Amino acid sequence: MERREIERKLKDGRNWARDSWLGLPESDQLRPAAESEHTPGTFWSAKDHLAHLAGIEHRFIEMIRKHIEGDRNPLGWRKGDGSYLTRDEIMVRVHELTEAWVVRHRELPISEVIALGQQARAGTLTLLGEL
């Protein structure tokens, strides 16, 4: 796949996500939709899920950059002794990081959550251009 096609697909996907979330009534954007994987009894809204997508994209960019720079633990899945975390330990860490990101951005209006995603996508496109 050529770079131009990748960029188009990334742009189209981002536009679809933005339009889908903006097309929801505010009550649907904010109502509890799924239970948190980290904090049982806490629920994420559709807007929280959109913020989560932006956070994941930022994290992927960070991991790829670390790998390119030669970091031997770009995912952060190795212990100090060089051994790998177990799958359960990894999932605890993933859920902890995603929950913290979502909570930190929960009170933002939808327009600012969309801006988080646009910043992440700009970072992805910049990284793609560098590669």
C-alpha cells in the first residue's frame, strides 16, 4: 500500500469516527455504555471511548518512536531483570493506563475530545512521513 493510500484511509477513518460521535445526541454521548475494565462499578460513556481511542493512538506513536530509537523495552512489558510481564500483569497495566487517560479527559467537552484525536492523528501522519 502506498503512503498516499494509507494517509487517505487514516483521514477517512478519522472523519468517520468524528462524524459518528458528533451524530449522537449529547445524552447518548454521555450515558454509561460499558463497565470499566480497571474499576468495576465505573462506566465509560461513548465520549469516554472516543477519548480512549485518542489515548491509544498517542501511546502507539510513543511506542513506535521508542522502538525506532533503539529502546529495548518500547512497550514497557519487561521487568527490571529483563523478563517479560505475564499477560495478566500486562492487562492490569493497560487497563490502569487507559482508565487514567479517560478519567483525566472525562470532563472535556466533545469538541476537545475530538481535538485530542486530531492531535493524535497528526502525530501518526507526522510519524508516517518520517518513516
